[in-house]
Amino acid sequence: MKIALAVTAPSLDAQVEMRLGRAQYFLIIDPETMAFEAIENPNMSAGGGAGIQTARMLAERQVSSVLAGNCGPNAFRVFNAAGIEVIPGVSGDVRTVVEQYKQGRLRSSQTPNVESHFGMNQGPGTGPGAGGGTRPGPGQGSGGGKGGGMGGGGGFSSGGGGRGSGGGMGGGRGSGGGMGG
């Protein structure tokens, strides 16, 4: 019996990938011996049909089960037609997931768990979220802050004792206070 796991690296220490069709790698594993074959996913950057092509590739390798974070409807149909069990909603490192599989703690699904094209345009968010604020006080003060995407940051300025902070996600927030003399 062989099972396939969508993974982030070609290793038993890798994490299970959330995307099936666009996973970086697959491990074809014998769960009893933990012997495995690592396969780089040739469909990872496909313009479309990555799930279907990946499902066909795994079916040709005669796996009995496929484990991943998510499985869309197109790949699910291919697996279903080939008689391959689909176990979505899986996360964690490969060794732990295989142990859970062997213990019967993972459940197969009769339906896909995400919509078609779920894995497209999934990537890390980047870009700064900048914020700046000024507030006149009895004297003169200004502050500015800067945050990075999906994060936050804070900055302190020296002129007039002003203070500012910023948050990411494409928009910034700032506040300032001044105390002059």
C-alpha cells in the first residue's frame, strides 16, 4: 500500500502542503516501513488544471490514499474515478500525519473541501503599510511610523517628542503627539 502526501519539501520532516495541485512536492510513502519516493510537482506553476494533472500523476503511481490540506472538485473527481481515497484537512509534519493515518485517526471525505481554483494566486503577502500622523501641541510635535504587510511596526521621532505607529495589510495607521517647549 502506498499513500501520497502533498508536502513543502522532499523530506519526512516536511510540512503537509495546504494546496494539492500546486504543492511543491509529493511523497509517495509506504506507511509501514516509511520508505518513500519524493516527486517534484511538475504542475505547481500550471496556468490551469493543476489539480486534475496532479491527480492523474498520482493515480498513475497507484497510490491508495492522498493526504493534503485541501482538495478541490476537479482533482477530487479524478481521484474518485480512480478509486483513490482522499483525506483533506490534514496539517502538520509528515511523520506525525503518517502516524495519525496508521492509527485510523484521519477521515476520508466524500466531497471536496474547497472550491475550484482555490490554490491559484496563493502566496505570501508583501508590501509596506505605512502610517504617519501629526498633531500640533502647545509647541510643535510630529510623529511617523511604518509597518510591513501582514504585520505592524512602530517608530519614534525625536523632533518635539512626537510618536507614531503603523500597521500593515496595505493600509497604514499613524498617530502622533507633540509636546513642545
